[in-house]
Amino acid sequence: MQPWPCYVDQLRTIPYMDAVHAEWLREYAEDAGSILEWGCGGSTIWLAQIAKGKVTSIEHDPIWHGRVQKVLKALEEAGVVSNRPEVWLQSDKAAYCDQGEHNKQRGLDPYDLAFIDGYAPWRLDCLFACPRCVKPGGHIFMHDSQRHIGKGGIPPNTCLDEFVRNNCIRSESRIDSIGVGMWHAQLKG
């Protein structure tokens, strides 16, 4: 088994997700000037190879964070990754989720795209933080969204439905052949 959740094909990684979901995310990620990813791993390595802009990933687990850092360093040394992402370790829920406050304190601009694929119990908190850390008109993707999205893309709880109504121009979800969902929304702007 590989030390990260992705497949390696001719020294390029493919994230551990359905190819349809990966291509959907790629459509937006390739040209994004900046990407924020909650939860590092195979998709971090993949984003580092396809994105033209800066990739920042946040991880809550110190052991996993260390593993991914080693893989990224090895791939960078091998010349496979030239756009090495910043991978931050944040074990505190508030610091992990609220990257808008983090950006504000450091004078950083909001991100063009957010990809939520991290610690499952904190995913909705990351989603609700997106209007503070993603540019107006920016895009949000959430992998494994079937945990949070009801049938037909309708959120199973009022809080998420309210988030979409108050913050998004549009949203949609796609379910792959084994029932894993990918949700996408574009923020109002």
C-alpha cells in the first residue's frame, strides 16, 4: 500500500476519487490563482501538479501531516512537483476551520477555490467559513458530500440549505458509481 491515498501513473498522481469528480475539480483548479484545501493527502499532491496557482493545505493529524510532507519533499526532489503546496498543521478546530481569520491576520488575499476533504466532523464548519476565506464568485468543492447532501442535491438540514441560499449563486452535486458524492457551489460575487 502507498503511504498516501492516490494512485501513481507515470509519475503523476491521481487523487483517490472517482475520475469524473477529479475531472470536475480539475476544470476549476487548473486555472485558480490560489487554492485552499482542508485535509491533505493524494489530492494535495495532485493539485501541486495541475494547479498553476498557489496551493495551501491544512491538516489536523500530525502523523498524517508528516507523511504527506515527506512525500511532497521526495516528489519535489525528483522534479515531479515544482509547485510545492504549503501544508499547515492545525489540530485546533477553530484554527483549522476559520482560514478567513488566518488570512486577515497575515494580510493574505482570499482564495479562488476551496476544496473540503478533511476531517469529517469539521467539514460543515469549513464550509461555513468559506465566505470569509474564498473570494466573491469563487468556488467551493466538498468531497464525500453524500454525508451532508440529501437526495437530488437538496441539503438534509436547514443550516446547509440556508448557507446555499444566502451565499451561493448556484450549487450542484454529483454521485459516482459507488455512492460517493462531490458537491460544488459558486459564491455570490
